[in-house]
Amino acid sequence: MIQYDSRLWFSFLFDFRAGQIRRLLPSMLVMAAFTAVVCYLDFVKGLYKIEIPLTVHTLMGVVLGLVLVFRTNTAYERWWEGRKLLGAMVNSSRNLALKIHAATSSEEERRFWARHLCAFVLMIPKHLRDERLEDAILLVDEARQDAVRQAAHKPLGAMKLLTQRLCELRRDDKIGLEEFLTLSQNLNELVDELGGMERIKKTPIPFSYALLIKRFIAAYVLTLPFGLAHSFGWASVVIVPFVFYVMVGIEVIAESIENPFGTDKDDLPTDDIAQNISRNVREILSSAYGESVHETIEGEAFQKIADPRDSRND
């Protein structure tokens, strides 16, 4: 996700990190060439006298503008809902870690929850992108790793271990009924938040709607040279690509943010948020040792952090 200062207005004019211009530049050049051919055949060769009144494109532009506004609003709602779910996951993970820290003074128990909660959280970004989860699986206890690997839904495989451990704590009377219910609610919230993210990922914009917008934009820009040529002459070679950039650029932005868990520049910083959660969880559950956690973790690197006694010996 691109970080920027909204107060630096003029710097936006020369900031090309979003990539829309680079992505659309070949198509803009094609539209410029197409418009030049139309002008050449009309003004130089006089082969045809097709003139579409500008009123037609004015009316079409109003309708297209409304459609594009609805399109971008829909995409932004998906993006914002994804951000709210990630924020809720941050809160649920912190609450769970704080309550586990208060409920038990066992270092081994705290390390178990730290490792497996971090494994669950760090699986989520890669799970949403259909990537390999091996690095996050390595955070799970070695004896339980195969069970998670064999699970069809690996984040739920990690959550299953946490749920089983919570039930064991209650069954052994290591926590009270009220604590059990509260911790169960936190685990339920994490599963619900994961389900909400999966819903966004697996429910694209309806195909018919997306197809209509693309056809509408194509019809508008391909007929635009015939409407502008007689009013603006050769200047339409510049005007048409600019209108094309505005219209198609809005659609490209909507496409970019409608799946907010990917790796596009405007997508949510899912990996960074997951790493931040893991730092928070480890710091909470290791606070008895007076240690703060700043580094990110990947795979076996967590083995060193998981046992504070090992860290002090380095």
C-alpha cells in the first residue's frame, strides 16, 4: 500500500507510483493513432463525412459517469470492509493475548498460545492470495505441523489447535467457566473475521455488470473521435486519449481495489498488519520477561523468539 502525505498537493501531479499511466499508456497511444487516422481520412482524404453530434457523447458521458461512480463506490466499500476486518482481527488478537496472559502464569502455556496464534494470523495474508503457507506452518509445534499441513483449510487447522488447547485448560480446571466463555468468544471473532475476508475475496463484482461497464466505455471512447473531430480538428488526437485515460483509469482503479488482499500498490498492507499482530501478541505474552519485540518473523526464526530463555543466552 502506498503511503503518502495528502497535504503535498502538487507532488501528486508528478507521482507515478500508482501505475495507471504506465498501464494505460499503450492503449492511449493506440487511441491517439486511431483518432489521427480518423482525422486524416476526413480532413485530408475526404473519404467520409461521419459526424456524431457532441450531444450524444454528452448524454452518454453523464450516464457513464454515474455508472463509474457506482462502480468505484462498490469497489471502495469492499476495500474499506476489508480494512475494518483486519482492524477487528488486530483487536481480537490483542484481547485474546491479554486474557491468556492474565489467565495463566505458565511460561510454556504462554509460549504455546503465542506460537499458534501468530501462526494463525501469519497464514491469513498468504491464504487469501492462495500462496504457500509453509513458513507460517513452521511456527506450529513440530509434533502438530503435519496435522496443519494435511488440513484443507490450513488457518482453520491452526485455529483447531487453539480451540482444543482452550478446551483442555477448561477440562483440567486451569481456567474458570467465565474465562473459558470469554476466550471462546475471542476465538470465534477471529474465525468470523477470516470468514469475512474470504467472502470479499471469493465474491467478485457480478460478471454481467463488469462486462456492461467495459462495453459501455469501449463504445464511448471508440466513437468519440467521430464526435470531436469536426469540433476540435487535429486537437482531438490529444483530447481523445486524455478522455480515455480518465474513463478507463477510473475502471482500472476500481479493479485494483475490489480485491484488497492482493499485492497491488493500492491493496491493503495485509502482511504488515499480520506481522504487527504477531509482534503485539509476542510482546504481551512475553511481558513477564521485560522484553519488547520489534522484529518480524518468518518460519524457523520464531523458534528463537518463542523461548525467552534462549533469547537471553544469545
